[in-house]
Amino acid sequence: MDLIRIADVLDAELVHGPKGWERIHIGSVFASDLMSDVLMSDRDAMLLITSLSTEQSIRSAGIVGAEAVVVANSKTVTDGMVDLAREQGLALFRTKFPKYESCVRLGRIMEG
């Protein structure tokens, strides 16, 4: 699924997007606030959904090769997070929805 479709379903605000972010393919979603769990993941074309609004979430996403990060619960995205996302070529969004509802919404469209 293309990232632009995911952003639409989550009513997500684009905070930073590398050139061509709209066409980035997402094949799996991982939702967690525990970056130790994220670091144990091994998925291709991954989207990370988290409520952890810190630079560590961006660093962890970069380490596992995630394509994008969505910060849930209308959390504030810091300038440091934006800078790291830019450096790592990650798309960064924020959504008003909690992690659970974000996963349910994405599950519906990914199954169909």
C-alpha cells in the first residue's frame, strides 16, 4: 500500500517527507512504544506507529529500515525528531488517533 493512502486513512499530518514519499510502499505495520521491541523486528517496507515522541523512536526506525513513522495520540513532534527523519530519509507523520485505532484502520484497508 502506498504511504499517501495510509496518511489519508489515518488523517495524518505530514511533518517531514522525503521526495516521492507519496509513492513509498508499505508492506507491514509495527505498533509499539517499546523501542527494544522495534529493534527486534525484521520486516520489509515497514511503518512504525508509536506514541513515543522522542528522537529514540526515529533512531530505532532508522536502524530497522522502516520507511516511515507515525506519531499517535496527537503527540508533539520535536525539531530533533524532524532533523533525524530528514537525515535518515524517513517520512514522519502525526495523527490524532491512538495506536490501537490507527492499527484497526490500517488493518481494514490492508486486508481489503
